[in-house]
Amino acid sequence: MPSTTDPIDLEGKYGAHTYDPLRVVLTRGQGVWLYDLAGKRYLDCLSAYSAVNQGHAHPRILRALTEQAARLTLTSRAFYNDQLGLLYRELHDLTGYDRVLPMNTGAEAVETAVKAARKWAHRAKDVASNQAEIIVCAGNFHGRTITAVSMSSEAQYREDFGPFTPGFVVVPFGDARAMQQAITPRTAAVLIEPIQGEGGVIVPPKGYLTRVASLCREHKLLLMLDEIQTGLGRTGTLFAYQHEENARPDVLILGKALGGGFYPVSAVLSDDPVLGVFEPGQHGSTFGGNPLAAAVARESLRVLVEEKLVENSATVGEYFLEQLAEIPSPQVREVRGRGLLIGVELKPEAGGARRFCEALQGEGILCKETHTHVIRFAPPLVIDRATIDWALPAIRRVLTGPRAEAQGDRE
């Protein structure tokens, strides 16, 4: 029997140490709010990395989940179910793509896109077998599988995990000229995030996606956009690529908010020439496309559209960004972002973002540092201006203090 019932101690004793959480134990969530074991309320400014765009415990999605769970949860794709085809049609109607390939996690969806691009290149471009290359960007985060970290430029994600999957060429993010120079006859596709969330909320120069899309058309490459974190309203448009003209990708990768914060659902969307390369038996997933996932995803999409959460992300996000940028803090180097994906980059001498996140926790606001020096503010898209106004004085206190205090020093 465990020697303690403290959740933090239990995780430390029995769990693999792959995370370094803030010292708060959460037990309940509602809308934009989270509650700890003592009943203290916190504003969620992480949204489980955009998986909770619709807010915690959204009643419509909860109802869809429970009603479907009472009927049918899993059959495998060995049989048809009555929910998956409806999800396909609704995603087609929403996005215009011919076909959908469902998976579970974002990393699985990225792996699926890589497989599709390589097979498409062999068939459509006559790239020799096992020679297809995909151009990716430095600072990317496409998941933690071996193939995903093979694309990464972050030493922490790669250390001691080799040998790595070959076939990736890394260029600087936001540099279309470097991407053009990296294209060879073996290039099958370009895989990028419209905004690098884990990389520090890095917004590329205006026109970058349009230029990359043009290069892909010119050289007969697939443009594959990882919108797992940026998609489904997070940046103030349904998809982040819609901030630019003529940037529609050939392959759109979705996840996180597709499950409404209740269930892991991901998907790869494309047209017949790309997803048509798969034949029965060449790709699949035991849980991918299960009826529970499909029902949850259908309601999650309807909530985003019908409750105008995308529009709310644009208007409230613009206000939040403006207010953060006006804070006169000697600690802050830059405030950047789109919609409700905002990064506050601190100066190196500020001592890292972790201490600021701990201080914000003491103020009842839960954030997480990314890329050492960046505080990410990404609340659920149901947040309103009044709640932003509630949070701003606390954020000002933390950012304008001589240095942020660790929570332990505050208590």
C-alpha cells in the first residue's frame, strides 16, 4: 500500500518523471475556472495546450459524451458505426476537404500525415522509394514520438533517443528564402505550424504562409500545416492559416480541441489525391474513429461554431493582447500572439518564466512557461472581457514587481 495519499507524493513515487508540474492539485473544472483540493479557484490560462478551447465540462459536449457512452463506445474500424460518417461530412462541410483520416492524438495525426506525404511523393512525383524528404522548421513541436523528435531542433527532446527517423530537412522558421533553397527533387512536402506554440508563441512574418504555399505549388510539394494547437478558433480564425491569403494547406492536421476537452480525437484532412493513396490495411488505429470520439468531436465543432467562440477569441484576444502589451514592466521583452494564443517573453535577466508562473499561481492564475523565458496565456475561448479585467491587475503585479516570487516564498 502507498505510504501516503498526497497526490503530488504519489506521482513522484510511482510515476515516470516526464513532467515538472506547478504544485497545485486540481479536482474540478467549469468553464474557464479550475479548483484545487481546498476549493481555491484558478483561472485556467493554459487550456491543456488548446485541448479545452470550449471550456471545462461544457454541458453540450458532456451530454453528447454521456448519451453516446450509454449507447456504444467502441467497435473498431472492422465495422461501420453510425457516428463516424456524420463526423466526416461535417468536417468536409466546415473545411471543404474531400476526405478525413481519424486518429487519437496529435502525434498520431502527424505520423499519419508524414506517411501520406511519403506515399504520395512516390506515386505522384516519382520520388524513389525510401528517398522522400520533408522540410520542417527549427523550433517546431510536432509531438514526442521518435519520428516527431527526429524533426526537432531541440536537444532536450532528442537526447539519447536515437537513432532517429531520416528524411527531414530543418530550416529556420519564418524564412521563406531558406525554405526555397532547401527544396530538391526528393522533397515531398513542407510541414510547419502556422504559429509555433511550444517554440515560444512565435508568429512568422506577414506573408510567410502565403509565400510557402506558393513555393509548394510551384515545386509540386504538399503543404502540411500542423494546426493541433493553433486550429479550431485559438488564434481568432477557425484555422490560423486563414490569417493570410492563398495559404490553404494540402494537408490539415487537427487534434486537441476536436475532442472538446473530454476525449482524445485527431484527424488528418486532405483531398482525394493525397488521402486516396492509402489502401485497406496500410494504416489504421484500434480506437481511431470510434463512435464515442466521433460523437464528441461532432458536438465540439458545433459548439465552436454555434456559440461563436472563434469570433470571441478574436475580439477578447485582441483586447487581452493590447492590455498585456501596455503593462510597463522592466522584466518584459515582448508581448506577441494572435487571438487567445499570447506569449509574454521575458528578458534573460528576469531569471526565467517559471518563477513568474509560480507567482501567478499565488494570484489564482494558472499559466505554464514555454521555451524557458516565455509565459503563455491561452485561456479557454469562452472567456469574456470581464474575466480578463479580473486577471489583469494580478498579472500587472507579478510582471512589474522587482522579481517574481516563488509561491513558497509568498505563503
